[in-house]
Amino acid sequence: MINIENLSQITHFYCDQQSHIILDKEICRSCSHHACVSACPAKCYTLDAETGRLDVVYENCLECGTCNVICDKKAVNWSYPRGGFGVSYRLT
């Protein structure tokens, strides 16, 4: 059985210089719950509690789309990475 803690050992990332996740940081600042931070299984989102700044590390994205679904403010503009880039799973 595969769990999320072991996923990084069987995963390879082909990183693009262009992010496939765009945040509207103005909307993020007004968010009271920042559900994307707790919902992302890859821990791509971090919130600075002092400044209220939300950052994303797209290079670690598992491409599940959870952030796009969970953001009720529509501040996350998520799409699959451009062709040839993104996550590659080796499950054997």
C-alpha cells in the first residue's frame, strides 16, 4: 500500500520555469480560512501568519487539483503543467 509519506520516493518532477498555479494574492489576503494550506497533500502552500502572505511552491505539486476545488474565493488559478512538464509517478 502506498501512502503520501512515501510518495516522494517514487515520484519524479519535471519542473517548468513557468508556474501552472497562479494565486490572486489580494483575494488570498482577505481569506479567513486558507483551506488550500491544509488541504494540499504536497504541502505546496505556506502562510506567513505575521504578514498574511500566502506562497505556493508549484515545483512540488502532485497535480491533484485539490487547491482549485477547495478555494471558495476563486483565488487559485490551477491548470496542468505544459506538455512535457509536471509529475511522473513510478508505481512499480
